[in-house]
Amino acid sequence: MRTIGPKDKPLAEFHNMLLTAVSPRPICFASTMDKNGNPNLSPFSFFNVFGSNPVTFIFSPARRVRDNTIKHTLENVLETGEVVINVVNYAMVQQMSLASCEYPKGVNEFEKSGFTALESQLVKPFRVKESPVQFECKVRDVIYTGEEGGAGNLIVCEMLLMHIADDVMTATGGIDQEKIDVVARAGYDYYVRASKALFEVPKPNRNLGMGVDELPETIRLSKVLTGNDLGILANEQHVPDADSIEVFKRMHKELQHIHNTYAREDVQFTKAIHQLAHQLCEANKPVDAWKVLLS
């Protein structure tokens, strides 16, 4: 493994390595306005939500790496203390990218990128009509992490209002993760389309999993089962009982085949059992995987 300090490479190169390693990152499409009423629209991927009571967002228009200048968004929030954070989905990603062009101060990125400006209710900056979710925010603090190129300027915002498009809502009033179709930033010119990469991992805090340390050594040290497999198995509270294992064994033809074929070949038998358990873990069937391993 290579070990690199923050000063071991040229800043631009190290900056790109960071953005590739820490990815994907949600996108803050920030709408601001200067003291004269001129709108500005720009995306930032140094961004996340950090609390729900009060709702707190932080995003960072970092100092430019190439020339150590600051961005119009930072200038505007320092002048007015307001921002609208617009969520970016796949349908608008190309226009969003166009808005990231560094147009001269005073140029309206809404017009340049073809977005529709909607009046906000509690703040002066416009909302982006095409965005599926928009947050009207007050700026509560700005934290400066340095004065050199690449340094962050953390804009701490409190949400005042949230606007949600009807077509991304669920029947029960939530937001449908696939319908919202958000995109996230990766390194270089890459983005991630979240709806095409969704998978579920049951939260372990609902129940106390047994833990990897409680797995039998033959499972824990398996050359077939992956770390993800071990995590899935160890997230269960209890192993299946003997009766349920026996019923499963009688009904599962592939498991019967393994027992019949490799009954006298310990190494091949273990490998085949673990391969089948691996397939079941990948199919998110941890109980069945346990039944196979304990059969």
C-alpha cells in the first residue's frame, strides 16, 4: 500500500486523488444573489446534511487550486446570508455542468444553463424549477480552513423551507429513492446515477447481530466467503435451528447434490458449501446461507 502525505504531490494532482477516493459526493446546486440582486448558480460537491433539528447543511466553495481565488457563491453569501440548495437529478445533470462554467461576475447562470428561476418564499435567491427538491436556507456561519489554494470555506446553512416535486413522492408521502434519480460527483469527469446503483443493507442497529467474532472458525477463515458475506452472516442474531436446516436440506436440490457428490471429500465439500452460501448472501438470503453452512 502506498502512503502519501498532503505535501508529497503537486496540489492539483493530490486534489484530484482526493476527489476520486472520496466519492461519490452529493451535489449542492447553490443559488445565491449578490447585494445588488444579481443571481448566481453554481454546483459544489463538498456538501452534505449534518443535522435534522435544526436542519443543517454544509457546503464548501473551496478556494481555487490554480490561482487561490474565491468563488462568487462565497462572495454572495457573505453579502446576503442566504442560499437555496437545489438537488440535482439525472434529467438536469448536463445543464448543471454547464452552470459550473466560470462566467464573469454578474452573468446569470440561470440563463446560460437554461434553467427556470422560481421565486423563493422566505429568501431572495431563486429556486431551480427543474430541481426535484429545493431547500431555502439562511447562512448561520462560514468556517475558513485556510488561506491557500484548495482551502475550504465551509458555509453552514439552516433550512427554512423544503420544496418537493410531486412526481418524486411516494403514495405515503415520502420521497421515492428511484424516482428522484439523483446524481453524485466522482473523480475527474465522472458522475454516479444513484437510481442505477441502489442496493439495500439492513441496518444492524435494529437488532444486535452476533458479530464476526462469534462465527465458527471454518466460516470466519473461509477462502471463499468474502468480507461482505461475513458481515451479512454476522448481522443475524441467531442461527437456524436443526429442524429448519433439515427441512431446507431436503427441499434444496443443489444442496443435496453437494452432499451426495462431495460427502467423502472434505476440501471440495467445504468449498462447494461456501460457494453456495456466498451466492445466497449475494441474493440477500442470510438465513438460507446459514442453513447451507450448517447443513
